[in-house]
Amino acid sequence: MMKFSLKINFLTHFKYYYSIIGSKLFLFLGLSILISFLDGMGLAMFIPLLKAVGDGQTAQAAADTQESLGQLQHVIGLIKKMGFELTVTTVLMCLVTMFVFKGIMKYIQMKFYAGLRELFTKKVRYRLVNNLEGLSYSAFLKIDSGKIQNTLTTEVQRLFLSFSFYFTAAQAAVMLLTYMFLAFLANYQFAVLVCFGAVLSNLIYNNIYKTTKRASNELSKKGSDFNSFLIQTTHYFKYLKSTNTFNRYSGKLKNVINQAEGLNRKIGHMTAIATSIKEPIIVIIVTIVIFVQLNWLGAHLGSIILSLLLFYRALSFLVMTQNYWQNFIENSGGINAVNSLTKEMAALQEVHGPVAFKTLQDKIELKNVSLSFDSLKVLDGINMQLAKKSTIALVGESGAGKTTLANMIAGLIRPDTGEMYIDGIPSHQYNLNTYRNMVGYISQEPVVFNDTIFNNITFWAERTPENIKRFNDVLRMASLHNFVESLPEKELTRLGDHGTLISGGQRQRISIARELYKDTEVLIFDEATSALDSETEKIIQQNIEQLHGNYTVILIAHRLSTIKGADTIYLLEKGKVTASGSFEEMVHKSTRFKKMVSLQGI
């Protein structure tokens, strides 16, 4: 039996599981109760079997047998009322029928439970993935990526284990209650004394459960820290290796590992205590109760033996309940971790307007736009126009606000003051996902997935004749056709993690090809050529020039040679536009821009 605090926790967790699965939980518990009843009644059928075997006893022996049955003697009366003669054959047939039916119901329950587990895991992961998809970009930046990865992998698995142990414990508890009820019918004094002893013993287990649960919650936090450090280790592996700082950084990983394994050891220690003391405590309780009943309460040994038989089954299920509950507590940190991240992401969901964006008709315009990150002002009173199928360039020192401005045009962030208009409509009135369908983003660090060239460019489109033709067209537009044809496996060549199996220029061209295949209208190039050699930069520059007049293009560049053909250049300094115009106009009107041109030898 559980203390009142554990009962509250049991109901709290049940409500949580119910919020995910719904009324199917009641069906599962109903099947558990039915199986427990059939199991208990199957054992109770041994009572009439004893009576049938004892029909030839003396009158005194028969009276003793009837006394030992307690209230369960009514089972004999029930069989007789049904018109069956109380014989060994009759009772055995009832036993067989009872346990065969129980086996069928057990099969149904196990099959139903398998489906329930699948539904539970899918709903939890779907909910997390949907919330992750719906996060605004600014909200995503506030959440630790290690926490997201740890929760979606390790903590979801721990949540699933907690679910399994929770309902296994619940089923064992139902079996426990069934046999306790039968034991009460046989000898209520014995049952009351054993229950009292079990309540006292549970005081010990309650402290163990609390300690284990605290350690489990702390283990979830350490798991998030470990995943965060691990992500950074793989992301910056080249730097850590080339500068021989891996050993120092790995110390942080090892420290988290030591803390996590220390918590695992603590949980294991608590489990060892709980497991090792269960049976001795049960034996001590039962021994004391038998001694009290025989010597002080004058109970009949036969009724004690029958109750002991029933309570032996009950106490075995008590041990099972406590074991499974202990396992549940060990994994309960997964509940808090998953629930915490789910609530955090649900509160940071992006809000979309009702208007569906179809196609850019006129222009994108920013009017008096300002934006701050905490106390740092990143954009300050920006006014800018981006006409359809024109090319603008954003130049300025690092930290001037160029990428932030591009992110705003992409619909990733909203201004604190001012407004961005798309065809004269404020951007917040659009469903931004429909707008982003028309946006292509090529950054300094190309996005390349560990898959084939075809899947990287088409984003896993089906290999239909139409898609293959479009794929080949964009290969030529991105100057990739000859490269792909030179490969043994051609477009089915796998590119490795982050595209490590190809050069930087090839990765960048694959990123461009993907956006062209997507059939975008607005293309953003954020330092797309800054990490490339001169020859590769020239090829990418030619790719960009081919797009002029066919797409609405935003270029962010430090190398001014890449933006000479832009329709309008905006010079940003400390979050403000200090000059704008064509390349020639900027050279004449902006001393700062002219100096930049001179320094780069253009």
C-alpha cells in the first residue's frame, strides 16, 4: 500500500498520462481489474476443492474446515446454487475454465497495451516536434539546444519507461487489492494486522522514493548539459583538434559525466536498499501477526493458513508494486523534463496572421524599423525598399545589423517599433509560413544534409520525370551539372555529415541549387562567398549574376566586388542606414564607402 502523498502523486501522474492518451487508459485499467478478479477467483476455487476433498471427514474436522473458510464459504454455496454437485471434477473444470478465460483476457490486455505504448510515444514525440516547428526564431535562440536534443531522445525514452512501470505497478496494485479483499473475507483480523504492518513499512520506502525522485530530476538536467556540450564538441571539432584544446574542453564533458554517473550510482544504491529489505520486512510482519493471532487473539490455525495463502499472493504483488513503483520513480525525471520543455515551447509559439501570401506583386518595404536585443540596439530607424525582382546589397562592418536585417526580411524576427510591409500589408497580418515558402536563404555556412545530392537539392522529392527534369535544370543554373556527371554515383552520391565529402564551393552551389529548385521569389545571400577561394567565388558570383532580374535578391557581403551589379546598396553603421544608392552613386556620396572600395582595391 502507498502513503497518502504517494496516492496524490499517483493521481497526478495519471492525469498527465490521461492528457496524452485519453479514455483508453480506463479501458486498460478495466482489463487489469477483470484479470485480477479472475486470478483471485481462480485461487478462491481451491476453497471448494478443499471442501470437496474433505467431505469424508469427521464432523469436527468438517466444522474446522468450514471455520477456516471464513466468508469464502459462500463460494461453495454459489456453486451448489448453480446446480453443480460439489465434486473434485466440478471444481477442477471450474478452475480450468477460469484460467483459460483469464489467459484470453490477458492476451487481449497485452495486445491493447502494446498499441497504447505506441500511441503514447508517438503523441509525445509529435507534440514536441510540432512545438519545435512552431517556435519563433527569436524564441528558439533562448532555448538551450542541448536541452532540446536530450529531451527528444533520452528524456522521451525515460518518460516511456516511466509510463510502462507506472501501469505495471498499477496492475500489480490491482492484483494486490484483489487478494487483500479475499484475505479479509477469510480472516479479517489477520488481514488488518498485516495491512497495518505494511503501512508502517511503507514509511521506509517513502523516504527512498523521495531521494530517488530528486536524483532522477537532477539526472535529467545533467543529461541536457551533456548533450549541449556534446553538440558543441562535434560542431567545433576541427578547431579543438587543430589548437590542441580538445583535452581542456573534454574536461567539461568528463565533469558532467562524473556528476551524471554519481547520480546513477545514488539511484542504484537506493534501489538496492529498497529491493533487499522488502522480503525480510514482509516475513517479519507476517511472523509477528501469526504469533499475535495464535497467542493473544485465539485464532484458528486453519483460518490463518488460508489467509496466509491469500496474503502470500497479496504480499508478492505488494513487492511487485513497490519494485515497479521504484522503477517508475527512477525514470520519473523524464516526465518533468518532457513536460517542462513542452510547456516552454508551447508558450513561445509563433503567432501568424490570417492573410495567405501568394506572390510578390510590388515590393517589400521597411518603415522606421528598430530592434533591440536586451539593452543592445541592433537596428535603429531603418527605412528601406526592395522592389520586385531587384537586387539590393547590405554592406558595413561586422555588428552593423546586416544579418539581423536579412532575418527580418525573411520573416524570422519582428521589429520592436516600426513595420515591415509586403505589398503594402503589414507583415504580421500574413501567415508567415506562406511567405517563407517564397524565401530562399543561402548563408556563409552552407546547409548540407547527410544524404544524396538529389535529396539535398530536391528536399526529398519523389523521383518523378517532372522532378528529375527540374533537378537537372537547377544543376545547370548553379554550375553543378559537370561536377555531378563526373561522380561514379552521380546524383545518388552521398555527401557526408555537413557535406564533408565535397568542397566548400560545391556545398555552397548545392545550397543555391536547393533554393532555386524550391522556386523561390526572394533570395537572401548572407556572406555566401566570404569563405571561398577567388576562383570559386567567381563561379558563385556568376551564379548570382544570372539571377539578376529574375529574382528579388538581398546580398550581404564584405567583398564589395560581389555587389557591383546591385540595383541599390545600403551602407549600415551601428544599426543605421547612413547612405544608399547604386555602386557609382555610393562612391561619390559616401566617404566611408569610398574608403572601403579603396582598401579592397576595386
